[in-house]
Amino acid sequence: KNQVEQSPQSLIILEGKNCTLQCNYTVSPFSNLRWYKQDTGRGPVSLTIMTFSENTKSNGRYTATLDADTKQSSLHITASQLSDSASYICVVSRRGTYKYIFGTGTRLKVLA
Amino acid sequence: GAVVSQHPSWVICKSGTSVKIECRSLDFQATTMFWYRQFPKQSLMLMATSNEGSKATYEQGVEKDKFLINHASLTLSTLTVTSAHPEDSSFYICSARSRTSGVETQYFGPGTRLLVL
């Protein structure tokens, strides 16, 4: 079954600290993996997209990694800011289809 | 980057009324748009895929007569929640499909919060 699982479900960190969010998937055949940030009451905004051949992709303080062999991805946030408080969603696409398979998300809270 | 807008951003209505939500791709043409529903603390659930000029494809368990979708142009899709009931209260998000540099991407709208009293 094509699934995307994320951990942890929720996370609280202090401002300035780093954190890493995990994503495991069983989607096959794999096309690409994206990380989205969703602020409360808003639509998701794309952070990174990685295809099968890419191992890492950065977008400012966000760095995503992908291990296509183990079907795992991570999103590392460096020097967190209060504005990083949001849900982070891992989304995987299957090759040959345009539908997205969404993870359940990780809710991050950054405290001052 | 590609921008998708939704209108209204929030709506409160009485049970039994119909509500129309618009989704527009502002700076690109989208042959395919998607409608999602999101309940609190849950991920997005795909409701239907909307293709310009043809009937929408609904996901299993989504009533097509309840959620009417019209994709009248390459930049506009509408979702009408007919005879809304309190259980239809949710956050509705649309996305529009675009192909940039050979990679297909969905750009999401800001969402519409529906509250049915």
C-alpha cells in the first residue's frame, strides 16, 4: 500500500535550536518527494522537491535529504525562528500519476 | 512562483444552503485542478480532480451530487457544497497543476474555511 508516515507527530523546540523531521514512505514506483510548510489556516507552501537521483536539497535554513534505497527523507531546520511554527508535510508522488500522497504531518512549535 | 487564489477565505452559512468556492490560477494556465478537504490536525484529503472542459473525477466516498465541481476555464475551478450541513464544516483547499522545467507541481491555494451552523 502506498503510504507516507512522518515522525514525530509534534515537536516543541526553543528558538535558535535545530531540529530534524522524518518521513518514511512505501510509495512505488517513486517519482519525487516534496516537503511543504503549512501555517495554521493557510494552504501548503512548497519548501523542497527531490527526485530519485537527488540526495539533498536546501532552501535557506531548510535542508531536505532523501535516501531512495531505504525510502526515507528528512527535513532539517537550522537556527529555528518563531515563524517556523507550522505543520510540515511530506508528500510523495508515484511515477505515472499526478496524484500526491500526503503524510500526516509534523506540527512544530518554536518557543521564545 | 505560481500563485493560486481562493475566494472566499472563510464563510459561515446556515444548514441547508449552498456555498460556492472559487479557485483561480493567477499567472499560469492549469488544465488540472484538485480539491482537498482538511479536518483539524489531519492531513489533506483529496476530494476530486478537476479537468478543464470535462467532468471531475471524484475520490471514493465523495458524493459528486453533494460537491459540484465546475472547471470552466484554464484558470478557474469552482466547488459548490450543496445543501450544506454542519458535518461539511471543514477547511477546503484547491491546488492547480503546472509543469515547470519538466517537473509537474501542484500549487496550493490559501484555503477556504467553511462553517455550517
